[in-house]
Amino acid sequence: MVATHDWLDHYKNSTLSSLPKISLDHRSIMLKLEKIKKKHCPFKFENMWMTHGEFKNRISEWWQLKVVGKTMFRLTKNLDDVKRNLKI
């Protein structure tokens, strides 16, 4: 047995196949696992960023980028841009 029923239930889109025989006494197997989606991690502001000398200038720079749309769309887009830049 290569996998339990619980394992197979958990990884439904995975495949297991035997490869061509290379030696006389065994065959190799190939296990292809499904891609596991990353969970969404909420943005978390770090207070230590405030101590960086360029932090306020960078935020101002990123916030000034022109976004076209309604007010709530512009706010959301600006926040996303700041978040993306902070994660780099």
C-alpha cells in the first residue's frame, strides 16, 4: 500500500504512477501532488516600519500615484499598492 484512504481523500487530484522498470527487482514510482492554494494572509502593519528614515517619504510617494475611478476604488487601489510595495 502506498497511501491510506484518508490521504487519498485529502489529495484528490494527485496521481501516482509506476515508471518503466530500470532494474530487475523494483520499479520507481512518481507521485504528482495537486497544487495547494495558499491561504490569504491579511495585511499586518508593523510598527517598526515607522522607525525607518524613508518610510513616510515612500508612503507619500506611493500614495500620490494617480488612480482613476470612484473614491472607494481609488482608496482600495492605493492601499493595495502600498501593501504590495511594503511586501517587497
